[in-house]
Amino acid sequence: MPKAEADAYWANNFGFGIIRQALNDGFRIERAPDTNVEGHPVRMIRIIDPNGTRTLFGIDRDSHYIRYMGFATPRGFHVRTYDDFVMLDNPRWLQAREVSLYYDGVKANTVYWKTVSVNAPIDGQIFKAPKSGLAP
């Protein structure tokens, strides 16, 4: 896949959408061997969409949080691990504040969230091009 096409794929694909579709017609769910993710025992499931695309999820055995997700991409097999969960009250929302990304088994980076909010207003200035001359 050309780099521009792969970049567009990644800009729009975060893998989680499949779990919301898993019980729909044409989807299959299989058990996979259980494992541990960063010290947390997880139950592994494989969701297979109608086109045969497979996504692995690791569901925490005790909390039922999603701690692992893995799927094939144009850049290789991609895995995300999730940790440091916080539950917001209004609206009720569970957020992982630490997400590590791996490509073909190699850790690329970890993203940390210091604050989390849902439905908060976003300042329109965030979407304006920088004035530094760096924008095309």
C-alpha cells in the first residue's frame, strides 16, 4: 500500500469499531488462548467480520476492561495495550490513560493522557493552521 494511502487508513481506523459490531449477522466470535497483558490476566477473543478480517481483543478477567487489541494493517500486525483506567461520572465513561502501540512486536510509543473529559467544548483556534509558515 502506498504511504499516502496507508496514512489515510491510519487517520480513520482505530480498530475499536469492530467490537461494537461483533454480535451482528455475518460476524463470528472465537475464543483464543488466554494470556497476561502487562501483568493482568486476560481472556482473548477473536472477532471475524463478514470479509474475514480478524481482530483480537484481550478482556481483563477481573475488571472486564479491554487491555489488548491486535489486528493486521498495511504496516504490519498492530497491537495496542491499555492501562491506567479512570471512570468518569457524568457522562459515565471509561478511559484508558495509557496506551502503548506496537507494530510487528516492536513498541513504537506510549501515549499518556493527563486529563480526560467527554463532551467538553473545543476552542475553534485548535483547528486553524499555524501562522509560523510551516503549514502548506
